[in-house]
Amino acid sequence: MKNLSGAVCDLASEVVSVLRDGDHRAVISPNGQGPDAELGVAAVRVLGADVLLPSTLHRHPAAPGDLRLVREAVRTFPPGGDASASTEWSHWAMREALRRHDPTAAAPQLSGAAPDAAWLSRLSWQELTHQLAVLGALAVPPAVAGPSPVVAAAAPRTLDLARGFVRAVRRRDWLQAAGAGRWLAVLDSDTSPVPATLGLDAGLDFVLRMGGADPRVALHAHAARLLRAGAAG
Amino acid sequence: MTAHTAGATARVESAAAPEQDYADYAAHGGIVRGALEWVTAHQDRFALPADVSDPRTDLNWSMKPLGELARLSTSITRTAHTVAEHLHDEEWRRLARHARGLLDFAWAEIAEGRVLLELARAEPHATYPLEIYSAFASAGLRDEEFEEFTGALVRTRAWAFTEQQPNRRLGVLAAEHHARLPSHDDPTEVLRRTWLGSLPEPWTFDVAAGYALTHTVFHLTDWGARPAGVPADLNRYLHHWLPCWLDTCLEDQQWDLTCELLAVGASLPAPYPPDRYRPVWRELAARRAADGSLHEVGPDTEGPDTEGRDDGPPDRFTHRYHSTLAVAFAAALTAAALTAAGVPAHGGRATAFQAGAHR
């Protein structure tokens, strides 16, 4: 069995490629499954709702094969009773994405209440940035993805996240920086603006240049740039 | 080294005491006292060599430490005095007298200005004698002859176009002001050519930019005496980004720069709030050696003093004299900022700060 992190990176590369092209095509190649099918589903579980991100942001219908794999990941890896909040939330985001992209396929595992998000508002700016970066796949504008308790909890904390972005860049933690940058791209608003002095666009470009060799970094950074450019606004 | 030993004893005792609250005057008073005692115990290392005006003397290890001692003891004297007056507190009066004693020592070392005049005569177009002089002048220690000599030189075109970093240029302008000389440039314009004045992307911060930033603020505020010298956009900018720089400087063990950033926070028109600086001060205070001193960067692995200059730098003294002065400077300014917020002497939770805190 190939290692999981390699499979996650391969899948993230595919997402980046489709995201950048803007083409209407599947993220997961239909003949790319075969003997590594199990690993493929696990990789989908790790990237979560981001597997459907190109369809979400470009407002294309998702490819049936992509939907099938996301559905399978939801079914195969339900959060256990002791699952962390981030596991629960990323599972919730996959379920929500499936409901949006495939409203006819109502299944019992797609229902269920949203997990608690109140804990986010109690975190320091450093912890908040860490947690939200882990939940990068939830950084999608409500205008396209519907209401999200995590987006609502994070919305007033743009300054804290901007500080977290600075800290992550200073620590050369490109994945966290890209995740925080993506959240800032989603949350920047008149009521809670990202400080102009942050220089978010130049910052995203910098993160991409420094850390973009990691496709997970590239995924967040490209998603953020698309959002900044007005996609799905 | 009596003071040295006394300082060590005090620290051992305080280790068993309940945890300090760094929004409290006593905690900062303790830091200032420990640092000043260390400086006094090492006062001979700040003394100038007899051949200081010989061009072959390395001023980085003679005039520079003495100039920094003068600069920071001037600020600590004034700041400790402010706190003492606010609290009617004898301990802070003692600290003010202690710092003033160090300033007087430095003034005696430069023979009340004559050494600076000699240096200025040796290098008439260099700005550093005036920059050092301004620390004394701002404390009221003046030398008419030095001011008269330098006054003619600052009128040259060459002086106005000396090639220097903009933050240092601000320092020269401030020095001209303190020496009652005509100013050769507009500080507002010079400010906008500094790193900080450009309101740079905060993720580009590095150690060099950090020191440029702190010195820009020190020159704008006359080393913490005039918070109103910081324009509103810089005040807001610094409140936004100081937290991330302090966080990463602590992580990188940049103790000296952390002190300077804390001093910047305490010099702002709306001082940096205690809820943010408490954990930073706690960490910094814990990094001090038992003798009250603080080393500049990294883990404290240095051995004992080598005593005397002939052993050559770097030794324990050279790696900690600046950061020890800086921690005293930052602690005194933090205490003074508490007085500005009206925090009372005892049991003072800095509520007034939080009201004015910029998120």
C-alpha cells in the first residue's frame, strides 16, 4: 500500500490543477482507482470537502466519480465517539458539500446536526489560527456553500487570523499560512476587514512561492487567490 | 562586587515567592533593580580606555557601550522618577537615583563632554559624537563648547546628505534638536522613508527590520518620553502587529529584541495592553540570570566574566550588557505606562488599559 501522505499530495495536485484551469472536469481520474482504491478513499477523507472545491468555486456540477468517492469516504470513515472537533467538522463539511452537489442522494449518513463551534471563540489567536488552518476545507464563502457555524464563529476574528498568518509565515509554516490566508480571503468584509497593512495578496503570493511545492499549500493558496479575484463572491 | 552578590541573593529568594503579576509595579521594579545592580557591578567594563580618541581604538567596544549606558540610564532615570512621583514610592525613587548615578558616571567618563569634543575633532563629519551627546543633553548635561563646534558642521551640505539608514537619520535629527542646533531635514518626511514608516507587510519582519522599527519609535518618542510623537497610523499598525512579532521573537529566543519591542509597546499613545504583555514579561523575566542580567539571544550557556578588556570580546559581558540595559529600560517604561493608565500602587489590575486597548 502506497503511503497515505503521498496519495493526499497526489490528490491535492489534481484539485489544484482543476481549480487553476477552471475546466469542467473530474478531479479524480476514473481509471486512477484500481488496486489503490482503499488508499484513494482515505486520501479523499483527508482532503475532505476540498475534493469538490473546484466545482463549488467554479459553480460546475461535480463529476459523478468524485461524488461517489466523497460519499464513500463519508460512509467509510464516520467520526467515532472520541473524534476531535476538527474531525467532526471536516466530516460535516463533506456531508454538506454532498448535499449541495447531489441533492437527490439523501442518505442517512448525510444527515445529523452540526457539531459545536462555540469553542472556537474561546481560543487565543495562535490556537484559532492553528485550528482554522486544519479546517481549511471549511473556508468557503457562505454565498456558495451555505451557512456554516465555523465561518460564523471565525467571522469577527479577522485581525486574530491575520496575526496568525504573520506568525505562520515567520515560522515558515507554509501550510498553516496558506490555510490562514484562505480563511482571510473568505472572511474579509466591511464589518470585519482584514487590515490593509497585512498585504494579503502579496502574502499569498509569497507563501505560494516559498511553500507551493507542497500541493496542500498550493491548494489553499490558489483557492485564496481565486476568492480574492472575486470567484464565488 | 557587593551589589552583584546582593542581586543574586534577591533572585534566589524571589524564586520561592508567588508568581509575579507583570501588570504590577513591584514586578517591574524588581527587574529594573536587578539589572541596574548588575550594571553597577560591571561599571568598570563601561569605563573608557585612556586612548579612546586614538583612531586605532575600536569604538564599538568602548564608546558604544558607554553611549548606550548614557542613553538608557537617562530614560530609566526619568521614567523611574515618573513612577515614584505617581506612587509616592521610595523604592522607585531609589531606582531613579541609581540610574542617575550611572548617567553621572558616564558623564564623568566623557569628562563632561570633552572626550566627545576630541572625537568630533578627530572625525568632524561623523554624526556619532552628536548622537551620543544628545543622550546627555536630553538629561540636561551640556557642554557649550561641543555644541558650538558641532553647530558649524551641521550647516554643511555634506552633513545634510550623510548616507545613513532613515531610522538613524531620525536619531540624528533628534540629536540636533537636543543639542539646540538647526534641524537639517523634516522628521515627518524622514519617518516615511523608514521601514516602519512605510507600514510594511508585517510578515516581512526580521531581526534587522525589528531593530530598525524599535529605533524609529525610540527617536519619535525621545526614548519613551513623548508617546504623542507616534502618529496615529503607526500606533494602530503597531497594535495590530506587535503581538505576532513578540510571539515569534520569544520563540526565536531574541531576548534583546523582545525587550525593545516591549519598550515600543510601552511608548505608544495607547500603550500595549497588560493582557497581551503579561505572558511575554513572564517568559522574559524567567530568562534572566540569577545576577539580574539578561543575555541577548539563545540559550544562556555562557561562562563567567573574563574580566578586563584585554581578553577580547566576546565574553559574558559583551553578550549581555545591552540586553540587561534594555530589560531595565523596557520594565521602567512598562511601569510608567501603568501610571499613565492610572493604575494604583497595590492590587492594580490595569482596567483602564483594557478600555483604551486597540485590538
